[in-house]
Amino acid sequence: MNRKFLILGGLVLAALALGACAPPAFECTDAIACVDIAPGDPIHIAWIETVSGATGFLGTVNNNGAELAFDEVNNELLGHPILFTGEDSLCNAEGGQAAGTKISADPTVVGVIGTTCSSEARTAMPLLADAGMTMISPSNTNPDLTNPDHPDHHVGYFRTAHNDLFQGRVAAEFAFGVLNKTTAATIHDGSPYAESLANVFADTFEGLGGTITQRTAVNVGDTDMKPVLTSLAADSPELIYFPIFEPEGDFIAAQKCEVSGLEDTVMMGADGLLTEAFPEASGECAVGMYFSGPFVSGGAYDAWLDAYIAKVGEPPASGFGPHGYDAAKILMAAITAVAVVDDDGTVHIGRQALRDAVFATKDFDGLTGKLSCDVNGDCATGEALAVFQASADMVAGSVDLMTSQPVWIP
């Protein structure tokens, strides 16, 4: 036989042998799709948060909390750098839709941390769900978002924040059972967060035996709160519960003392007003006001807080930073659990597999407690809640509300 053909035949056989030994090429069998990350490319985690305007500090704290989780792994996962970019959602439905449109169109995004406000989630999540993406919110609390019978519920949505079914109940139990108030009025601002939380409070308060004198509302952007306060004063409520955001909440607290008949009425807000800036912005009338909101303590939290201050230069201006940290940790754990890594470092992440891994989260040891994600996306139990009170020193600016100890823990 010709020597040339012998050599050629040997090369073909060698190539076939090498091919037989090579691992099979990855084939995506995920029910939705796979994200493929080439060697050296980043694992892209996106955020949708409000980071500008009056509520901008809320989303900034959420992102800072998540970044601390990434810092712990040197911003690297599965041998790839972590890319953390996002969109400002402005704490409103329009901003959520714009952010959701942009993020959902980016096929490199593996998962999302967000949103800050429940109104954003209502419009962003349908887009993300259609794209097969997973989102974990550090601070959405509206019950509708994890209610399978509500149109605002979408598969792929999770949260490490408490459900307001917990917070509204805690606030009502404190008002009725601890403060011994038997009459109360509520004010919301039309947002899904505020309206739902006010209703949970009112329904629970009435269920305990109390009387709700009025359920009323203001508009986002209102500055003159005397008309609504004057209306409430006609029924002489012992307590006014207004779980809304700044700056509208600042104006209610500041103007309450100027309305005849409300001089002795107790005020109570929720986590939207549990901020560093609220006492000073509201003034002397806010002294003695109560707030329900997130509360985390213990050695692990103390270490996290030290790391936060070292990174940012000041304590967190709101209470959901630890929830952002836990959201990022759960997402990273789920990515690690489902990723397929090729010999050359290419990573493949199934979108349905990622959702399933987050759903499978059980007894996760987070800063905010033991987290287990149920079939509807609620991962928190409501255990990280407490009631705080504004003091004269906080109004004067010499004591920080965000570093104060609660006056009541359920």
C-alpha cells in the first residue's frame, strides 16, 4: 500500500480516537432556555432599584447590601467575575416598566436583584417572567406579589423582605395590645405598598376589637396635609397609621400638631418612613411617633454593619440592606447549584433550573433569619420585624433612628 495513504489513514484514526475521548458538547435541555457564559466573560446579575429622587436612598442601600455579598467572594463566581449593573426604577410603575423592558431584553442577565418598591414590581415582573428571568426583591412587601390568585403574581418572583400580611398584623397588635388604643384611622398614598399595608392594619385592628374611624388617602406629591388631617380629627382617633413614603409622610407628621383635636393622637408609620432622615425632616411633632419595620441583630449582623460602614462610609439609611445581602447570597447559591461548567470554563445556567433552585431554598442561614422560599416566592417569615420610636434626640439630629433599639419586638 502507498505509504502516503498509510499515514493519512493513521491520522484519520487518531482524530477519531481523540473525538471519542472528548466530552460531548453541552446541549441545553432547560424548559425555558440557558445562559451561556464564555471563558473570561462575567456572570451578569442585574438590579432594578430606585436610586434617585426622594426614595433613591432605599434602592442604594439594597444595592450596597447585595454588593457586600459579592465582596465576600471577591466578586467572582464559578471562576468568572460578577458584573452587577442595573436600571433606576424611580419607585413608580412607569420606572418599573422602563427598567423591566431594558433588563428583560438583555440575554446576558442571569438573575435580578429588585425591585425596591412594590409598584415597580407590578410592571417589571411580567416582562421578566416572559423572558424566563428570576428576580429576588430585598424590600417589596405588598401581599399581592406573592398571592397566586392575584394578577400581580408572576412565577420567577421571590423576596427576602417580609410580606405586609406580617407587618400590618404586627403594627395592629402593637397599637391595640401594647398601646391599648381602641380607635384608629389610616392614610395611604395610593401605592400598592401603602394601600395594602393600611388595609391589613385596619382589618387586623378591627379583628382585635378596635374601631377604624376612617380609611383615607393622600396623593403622591401633596404637601398640604391639613385637609385630610382635619377630616380625621372630626372622629377623634386615638392613633393615625400612615404607612407611606417620604416626603409625604414628613408633611403629615409635621402638620398633625397644627390640627385642633389631634394634639394627643399617636402617630405610627411603617418601614417606608423608618429612615435616617425622617425625624429631622418632620420636626418636633414627630417626637414619640412609632414605626414598624425590619429589625436584625446579633453578631453576624454587627460584622455586616461594620463592613457596610467601611464600604460606604456611613450606616445604612434604611433597614433593608441585610435583605439585599440575603437576596444576593440566595441567588449566588442557586446559580452555583445549577451551573454546568465545561472544561474550558464556559458556564451554562438553565433559567428554569435557576428558578427551581431558588424555590428549593430551605432553612437558608441569612442575616435576616432562617429563609425558606415557598411555592409563591415568599422567603421570609416575618421574624425580622419590630417597632421603633422617634425621640427628641433623633429629631435634633444627635441620635440616628436607624441605629436605635426597638421599643417592642413581637
